[in-house]
Amino acid sequence: MKHTIHPSYGPVVFRDRAANHAFLTRSTATSDKTVVWEDGVTYPVVDVEISDASHPFHTGTARVLDTAGRLERFERRYGRREAS
């Protein structure tokens, strides 16, 4: 494997600002911003818009769409199509 063509892989903190949640992992992502982690070491930090702490599916706030109600509303609005 060529060492000059691959990005560096190291510890990075990903921070979800919406949920005030951060986690330390290894990644090739880089950032100019840094943060002091719980262990006292400074790591680069990448701000993300959504994570498992704020995603509706993982938090249990996801809404289930009523597909039967949508179909009935469509048929009421535009009428039922007759079979040919």
C-alpha cells in the first residue's frame, strides 16, 4: 500500500450541537477547530448537524405516515379512477 496517497487516520471528536452530544472516534476527517476532551488531550473537532442523539428515528420521536389516509384523501380530492 502506498503511504503517500491515503489520508491520515486518527482520533477526531464529532460534536452534535443540536443535542449537545459529542463522541470520540477515529476518522480521516480533519478540522482546524480543536477541543479538549475528557481525558485532557486536545483533539480536532468536527461539528455535525445530526447524530444518533438528535435523529428522530433513534430518539423515538419519528412520525409514522398514514398511507391509507393519504390514499383516501387523494381519491376524495381527485375521484377514483375507473377500470377500463
